[in-house]
Amino acid sequence: MSAFNHQGEPLPGSGAPAPQQGEELFRAIYEHAAVGIAQVSLDGRLLMVNPAMQRMLGRPAGDVPGHTYSEFTHPDDRATEAALIESVRQGERNSYQLDKRVLHSDGSYLWVTLSSSLVRDSSGTPLYRIATLQDITERKRAEEELRASEHRFRLALKNAPVSVALQDRDLIYRWAYNQRTRDPNEILGKTDAELFAPEDLPSILNAKRRVLDSGTEVHLQHWVTSNGRRLFLDLYYEPTRDASGEINGVGIAVVDLTTRKLAEDALGAKRAQLQAALASMTDSVFISDEGGRFLEFNN
């Protein structure tokens, strides 16, 4: 490893590369780097580009230098970059970074992360800019597919009677969507103790701890009080896992069955009243269907 004095000069015998060795090292990096490297004039013209950048643009050697920087930039990205370049010219910054699209010779656009730095001489006068471009097309495509999938997921849930949420291992809510009794933002960062009545907590917490401890799904139905409303919920709890497969929380899917439960309970109450009325009659009474099958009868 090279050693330097307080003025930044290599110490004798420190193993610092000679100027020629340094130039050879730079040339090797320039030629064989996996990222595109370009020397850009202050007015935005490409002076030199390395092989990786030639491949990004789909251009043969010698075809790129002399072109303006903006020629290879997507029209929608030019204004953003022009503002950044102007801030460099005004001395507000020496470098900038942004994601942008560059034109390939086949007419398609690649997404790249551009890093541009201003190079000055020993007196501080700007000479040119060095730009590096890393191809992030696949990452951008994956992000777009993820956004589309998320949109479809949210659209499906929006029109379904299902509420979903995620909790971490401490059972703190980290994500919630399509909630029926609260704004999802009111749930984030909270625990079940802050959202449900005390009498409901034992069954809820026991089920979730079972999921975390065993890694198995739990399904239960019961009454809970949420935001002042008494609800009968169909609850599904399942473990969530990180990239290594370790359980990192609980995924929750909830269907509100309150209306159906109330209807079933009302029907059960009416049935009980009917049976009580039949039992109190001294005459023989029965109810049958069209096929003559007995449905109800008294003693």
C-alpha cells in the first residue's frame, strides 16, 4: 500500500506507482471496466468513450466521440439533466447522479445510472467532465413489473371483502391495506393492544405467537371490537419469511362476516322460538315439505 506525506506526495520507497504505471493502470481500468466511462467536454460533447459505453450505445469505436451528450438521452430526461449540468457550471456542485434513459443504435432505450464529475486543473479551472454509466435496465424492468403486480393486487383487494396486513416479529403493524374500520395509516407502528379490546387480545395474541413459534397457518373466527365496532371476523394468520427463509413476522387476511353472523344468529333465534311454540302446543303439529318429509314436529 502506498504512503503519502501531508501534501499528498508519495513518500520515497513507499511503492507508489510511477506516472507511467499509473497511466497504464488507468488505461486498463478504462478499457476493461464493466461500466461505461466517457470524457465529456464542458459544452456536452463526448471526447472519449470506453468499450463498455460503446456496447451500451450499440456503436462501433470512433462513432461516438463528437456527438453531443443529449443526442443519446431520452427527450423526457434532457431537461432534468440540463438543470444538473447548469448547477455544475454555476459552481453549485462538482458532481451529480441520476437515473436516465440512453438511446441504443437499434432504437431502444436502456436505463442507466449516470454519475458525472467535473475535473479541474491545479488552479481550479474546469477542464472536462468524467461520466460513468451503469446499465440498470433489468432492475428498472423488475421494478416496473413489481409496480404493475402491486397495482393488480391492490385493484383486486379493493373490490374484495378482504383486509390484509403484515406484522413483524414484535407484532407491530408494518403494512395494512383495504381496512374496513380504520385508515391503514392509523394502524402502522401500532400493536394489537392499541387496536383491539382487552377481552379480545388473548385469542388474537395466542394465535399469532403460535404462527411465529411453529411456522404454521392458523385460522379462527370470533368476535372482536375494533374502533368501537363489534365485528365477527374470519381470520387467517400465516408466517412471513425473509430471503433466507427465517420467519420475520405474521401475514394477516381478514374477512368481515358480521352481517352473515347476525343473520345466522337471528335465524337461530327464530328457530328456537318456533320450537318453543311447537313444544307448548297440546295438539299434534308438524311441518313437511312438498315430498312429505317431516321438517318440524312437536312432541
